[in-house]
Amino acid sequence: MAENTMNLNIKLDELDDYHCTECGGIQFAPIFGIKVIGAIQSPTGRAGSLHHQMGFMCSGCGAAKTIVDISNECKKAADNSAKSLIEIPYRVVTEGEEGKKE
């Protein structure tokens, strides 16, 4: 089966930064969770740990957000931005006005 791929060249300096909703900061550190895995559950047969990224913490104020929360906020901001671009003023034309000039 052929794979449909698209290559985009996006310049990061042309994109908007995500801002912390608490302090307005734009620098974040990753937050990881660590899970303990027993020897029986481990594919190697040895006990150990697994880490997984859970979100980001603002470097300015320490506010933490999950990846899902940040993604939803970014989608909402992009949707609002797109809506403002397509809101074109219009005028309802009533019967008999079609040929009139403003």
C-alpha cells in the first residue's frame, strides 16, 4: 500500500509561541512520570522502570500542563485565529436591490 506523505517547510520564526496561561512565559521544561515494572512484566525478565512524558512545566512560574491540555489550547487558538480571517462583513440584499450600486 502506498503511503501518502507531505513534506512541509515551515519556518519556526513565522509561527506563534505558546504562552503560559499563568504568567505569559514561553519557555517550558518537560515533565516525566516514572513507572516501576516488575521482573514478571518486563520483556527482559529484570525489574526496572519506564519513563513517559506527561506534560510541560513553565520555566517562569512552575505551572504544569498536560500535553493534551496544551494541544487543546493550541487548537482553540488556531481555530479562533482562522475564524477571524474568514469573518467577512456582508450585506443582505433584498428583492429589487440586486442591481443597485452603493
